[in-house]
Amino acid sequence: MKTIIEPFRVKSVEPIRMTTAVQREDILRRAHFNTFLIHAQDVIIDLLTDSGTSAMSSEQWAGIMRGDESYAGSQSFFRLQHILHELTGFSQILPTHQGRASERILFELVGGKGKVIPNNAHFDTTRANAEHSGAEAVDLAIPEAHDPRSRHPFKGNMDIAALERLIDKVGRDRIPLIMITVTNNTSGGQPVSMQNIRDVRRICDRLNIPLYLDACRFAENAWFIRQREPGFENHSPREIAKQMFELADGATISAKKDGLVNIGGLLLIRDHDLFRKACNSLILTEGYVTYGGLAGRDLDAMAQGFAEVVEPDYLSYRVRSVEYLGEKLLRAGIQIIEPPGGHAIYIDARHFAPHIPREHFPGQAVVCGLYRTGGIRACEIGSVMFGPSRRPDMELVRLAIPRRVYTQSHIDYVAEAAAALFAKRDELRGIRIVEAPDVLRHFTAKFEEM
Ligand code: F0G
């Protein structure tokens, strides 16, 4: 059979409220052309993020009831610890409320003025936490990552030569750790190969620098390795994930992605001393070490999510359904970052709206167009998001696909709406900022159309 079906049945539904084009025009204006300011009930298909938007399984809901709410030594924590130990090999595991809390603790401990953090591509909160500590965050993706048309199978890879040059330039002592983000979210949800992780590991071993993973989407990365990296075709995603984690000295994880939960995060640390310090920091601001700012029920749902996410049936459906949307857009003539990523499709907005100069935010214009056309909520990842100080190399619109939430007909609808918008792309107008804060402006900025 050719069709890869959703490997689940729907047990509980959440109504979608339909809107008309006239209503959406009014809603968009009242939201100042910023889709973050639109109420969720006014959205038909919400592709703003794949983070915390997953549907939980019946077993995860069972975990919600089972959750042990003891302050210390909760059964739910030990269940989570056991499942994570089996999955990653790590025994020192801290729960946190989400990924950025893990990042805050880690960089508070290892960052600081004068330090330099290399990463294939920092996610914004990772960069912000590194920089907040006083450190400098450096992105070192391979050159192919910047070319939307390059079909490199592992476009998320770290540029090893650039990493060596950076270490030579700043000196080993200024680098407290090297981080690899799997998959690379910022430039397309692109995977990192096992070989690339091993190559970075070799440098880490030689210079005695710890290697950390930003492992939010580790399972999708493992699936790409299985599909694309010679020698892994007969390995299970679980085995591949374990190998990835075994190469690392630690990891920050937002469980809101591949943990298949609506809230939660993890910090894994191999070093005993550093782990002890992280425990103290966790207790100070998040919570005791066996709950880390979450409810016992959240820990239980998370434990089950990490067990389900490495199931081959799930991953094959997951990666294929994102690819399916990407193929439809390409067929409609829309340039996306190729090949399709693991959690999202990224439209190249400069190709979509070549008549809109970068200063007038072609990505935001496409985002507004998608909402007008189909009530679809997407997110600009370009000059609006990065602000005037850091010019991005691409103007992108991300269509992030929540896990296990939308069916194939929803995705067909998204592709139809995008194609309809593309057919009348000449009508898209540039965008002007009316009011915006200095940092993270995409969340609250107010715009107008030109
Ligand atoms: N690292 C990566 C690669 C991420 O994509 C995110 C979140 C985080 C860290 C932070 O995790 O949100 O739990 O604190 N990405 C979301 C997104 C917000 O929409 O891509 P968090």
C-alpha cells in the first residue's frame, strides 16, 4: 500500500470553528497583522508551532490519572527516570517545566562573560540564555543549510572545519561545551547525521570539551538517520536515539516536541559535580529534584510520551505527513526549504513574494496572506523575528505541524490555500512596523499593510 495512514484512531475531538473571508479580514486587522495576537478560536488550522500542541494518547491520559503528586520521591518521577534511562543511557535526569528552563540552568553554570558556545544553530531561547549568562553564541551550520534548494541529506550538520577554526581562534579554555541541535529548527527542521555527531565527539575528546545535545526533536532526527545514513537502515529508531545520546555528556530537552506532551522539559547531565550544582539551581527556582516545576501527572504523561515517540509506525507517519505537505507545495511552484524537514515546512518568502523588499517583511506578508486565504496560522522566521540587529540569511514562513493533531484532509486544505495564495501572490503587500519592543518583537509587534 502506498498511503501511510495516521497510525491512531480519534477518541476525543475538539471542534474547529469555521470563519469566512470577511470575518478573517476583520480579525487580522484587529490583531494588527500579527498572528500571535489572534485568538486561537479564530484559527482554522494552527501551524504556529509544533511545541506543546501534540495530542496525547489514551495511555498518556491514563498517566494523567495515575500521576503521583507527592512532593518528594513521586512514583511518576521514577517512571520517567526509568524510561529516560532506557532511552538515553543517562541516569542523572532532572525534570524542568520546559526546554528553556533547562537551558537557563545549564548556561548559568557553564556560561559567563568571555565564554563562547558553538552550536550548529542555536534556537532563540538557547541563544538568549547563553547570551544572558554573558557568553557568545556562535552558529556553525554547514554552507548547504543556507541554500533552500540544496538537497543535502543532513543539512543540519555542524561545519566541522568552521568549528576547528573557531576553537583555534578563541582557545579551548573559553569553550565550556559544544552543542548540537537535533533537528536543526532554525534552518528547516533538518537532521544531523550520526557521523557528524561522532566527528564533533572526536574533537571534544581530543580537547576535553563536553558535548551537549539540544535534543527536542531527537526521535525525528533518529528516523532521518535510519532513512538516509548508510548502515542504519536496519536499526530501530530507539537504538539510533540511544547511540546519539551515548555520544553526549548531557542534553537539554523540551518535551513539548518529541516528548509528545503539552508541557515539560528535561536536563540530562553525566558529570556528577555539575549535576549536583544543577540540582541546587533547580530547587531554587523550579522545584524539588523529583518534580522540577511540573505536576506528578505531567511527569507520567511525559514518561509515556517518550516511550511512544520512538515507535516506527508513529515516526514513519510523522515524517511522511510533513513531507507530503512539502511535496504538494513544491508541485504548486512554491519554493520551500528542501528537502522537507521533520516537524515543519519552511516557505521561502523571498521567492513567494519577490516584489516585496526585505525591509517590508515578505515573510510577514505571506503569513497574513495564509490567514486571509484559509484561516491558517503560520509564523515568520526572518527579519521580523530576528530584529534589525541580526539580519537572517533567509526570509522564511514556518508551517509547523502539531503531532497527531491534523489529518490528511487538513493538510490537503493547507496545501490548497497556499497554492491559491501563490496564484495571486502579486496582490501581497509589504508590511510596516507600527510599534514593537526591542527584543523578541515578533510576539507583540503591531504592523500595518503598505
Ligand atoms: N530548542 C529548540 C531547538 C526549540 O525548537 C525550542 C522551542 C527550545 C529549545 C525551547 O523549548 O519552548 O520548551 O522552552 N521551540 C518552539 C518552536 C517554541 O516553536 O520552535 P521550550
